[in-house]
Amino acid sequence: MAMDSAGGPQRDTWGSKAAFVLAAAGSAVGLGNIWGFPTVAGQNGGAAFLAIYLLAVLLIGAPVMLAELIVGRHTQKNPVGAFKAIMPGSLWSLVGALGVLTGLVILSFYTVIAGWTLAYILKTAMGVFGPGADTAAIFAEVSGSPVSAIGWHALFAGITIAVVVKGVRDGIERWTKILMPVLFGLLVLLAIRAVTLSGAGDGLAFYLKPDFSQITGSVVLAAVGQAFFSLSLGMGAMITYGSYVSKKDDLVSSAGWVTGFDTTIAILAGLIIFPTLFHAGLEPGAGGPGMVFVVLTSLLSSIPPDPYGGIIFGTGFFVLLAIAALTSSVSLLEVCTSWGVDEKGWTRKKAAVMLGGVAFVIGVPSALANGAVGWLSNIPGVGMDFLSFMFLLFGQYSLVIGALLISLFVAWVWGVNAAGDEVRASGKGFALAGAWGFLIRFLCPLAILILLVQLVSSLF
């Protein structure tokens, strides 16, 4: 095993800047980009929402991403170790611990939903969703049967663990070099087919021709929230991936490429979803798992030429979903694995297998929450199923709180000057230091705080 200058195990690094950009973009790109972004856009005015979303990505998402990458590369540690290294003996390491816990819990239910995509690849390729197919009943069987739900959950968790066990270069980097170009290619092909469907023009007009009179406070908040959640911020994933970045790489351009890649994929997803929905005469706000696994499957099967057009288009779509899910689940487990290796001294294999196994066990109730176990489908006193409850707590609240604290730490505790020095360590300069410093100190924390207040107020 290679050793560093201090005599410890040498830390993995990305093989190149391109490898890091693909891996980090893969972390950011997930199921939320493919169905979450079109859903929220459809519910908030389409093109007008898109304009605000792009502005929010530029002014809020990208600066917070850069802050996380700076912390990671400066310390070359996991989220807990990073805060310990910058502020030893303080309670700030708890922010890193929150990130690791958040990643673990999100992984636990993420592989449940991702497992459904594997089942649908098989079913779509077999032509199950032909004319007259009861798509709601098929979805209930896949997600509501204990054997099916837990089985697909276990398979996806196992694939995720297998990739992370191989390490940064031999596992994450090798697979993202394959998966991300395939994902992008599938998106482009599916988008081309979608925009050539009958009625697609109305969908494109809704999506790309803004009516700014529709912009309200709620639309702006929705755009800020989607920009934030789509970039995998707040749980330390970018701190972890940033810890493997070479000191020679320009962090500003890296953050820009990752943000741009993630945003492009979300926009392409909209070019698939909206023309398809308008082709079928459905409301543009339809979305989420129900839209993907129940509504879209029946639409995909009818795409000409019959019968193979629907099978090819549908299978490609669910392969796309599975790839997007895998690149994200890998980053979730890597956050936890890095903590186990750095803080506990475990081998990578032990950390990935143990923590991946813990996530699988924690995720079993989520796998059983879609009808298999009555009380998990509607938790008494909560009014929602277990999976949705976990998503609310960790996929929203925990991420927002984490990102707020990370922004405040970099801006006001560690300081923008010290953070800027880390950017300049590459020798490339930091021309945007003043703009980034203003955004990360004032606009980003304020916007995230307003988002948190909005999330809390929505409960009452």
C-alpha cells in the first residue's frame, strides 16, 4: 500500500480533472433530475420557472458547491475530519457528522426507489406494458410485494457496494467514465424522439417560452429549492469528492463544469417529459414516482413504430433512470465509506460493506412502505408513508440545515480569505473571489434560511 509523507495510507485521488467532473456530476445527477425537475417545473409555470431555476443555480447552487469542494480539497478528509482539521476541538465536526448520517439514511431509501428502475428495465424490455396493461397494478406488485421490493432493494444496494469497494480510481472513476457518457447519450436520443412526437410543439412552448407574469414568490422558492436539491449539496458529498482532487486543478472551473453538467441533464429531462406528457394530453404538473412508473409506462408503450418503438424507448428510459440512480447512490455510500476509512481506520472494503449493509437494513421499512406493511404505508400521527417521512427529514430538512451550516462556516468561521487561498493554491488565480465571497456570505445563507423557513411553515 502506498504511504503518504506522514507514514499513513496514501489517499486516493482522481486520475484527471475530467474524471472528477464526471464523478461529481454523477453524484449530483440522480432520480430527482429526471423526474423531480420536470415535476416541479410543470407545477410552477414551465419556462418561467426554468429561467428562475437557472439564475438560482448560478447565484446559490454553484457558490455553495464551490465552498464544499474547497473544504474537501484543503483538508483531504471526509466531512467529519474536514471540520476537525480546520477547527479542531470545536463542535463544528457535528456538521460533518450530520452529513455522514444524512448520506447513510438517504442511501437507505434511495436504493429502494432505484431498485424499482431495475425491475422496470426487465419488464419494459419484455413488452409487459403493451396496450391495455394495468400499469398501476404492475407498480403495486413491484413496490408493494415484500419479496419483490426487498429483493430489488438488495440488488441495487449490492451493486452500489461493489462499485465503492473498488475505490476511487478502480471503482467510482472507472464506472462513471462509462455510465455518464451513456447517460448523456441516452438523454439526447430520448429527447430527440420525444420532441418529434405529435403534440410535442405545445410541450416545448410550455417549457421554453416563458410567461414572466406567472412568476410569484412561491415559484421563486420552488426554483431555489430545486436548484439546491439537484446539486447534492448539504450532506458532504462534494466535500468528500473534493478531498480526492489534485491541488493542481482549478476548483472554480471544476465547480462550473459539474454545475453545468447537472443543469444540462435536468433541462434535457424536461425535453423528454413535457413533449411526452403533451403528446398524451396530460397535465404538465404530473410527476414523481407515480408519473414515471404508472403514467409514463403506458405512454412509452404506445410510441411508434409499433410495437418496438415503445419497447426501445421505454427500456432506454429506465436504463437512464438506473444509471442516474447508481451514480448518486455510489456518492452517498462514498461519503460514509470515507468516514469509516479516515476516522475509524477501517479498510475500504470493510467500511463499504458494513455501512452499505447498515443502509440496506435501515431501508427495509422504506421498501415495505408502499403497501406491504399497513402502518408503514401510513405512519400513525404522521400522515405519510415511512419512505416519504425519511425523505422529508433527511432528503429535505437535513440537507438544507447542513448546507446552511457549511455556508456559514466557510463564510464567517474559516473565512472567505482562507478559502480563497485554497482556490489560488492551484496557481490559476481566483478572479471571481469578490463575487463568490459576497454570495457565500450573504445571498446563499439568506436564500437557504428562507427555504428552510418555507419547508417548516409548509407543515402547518
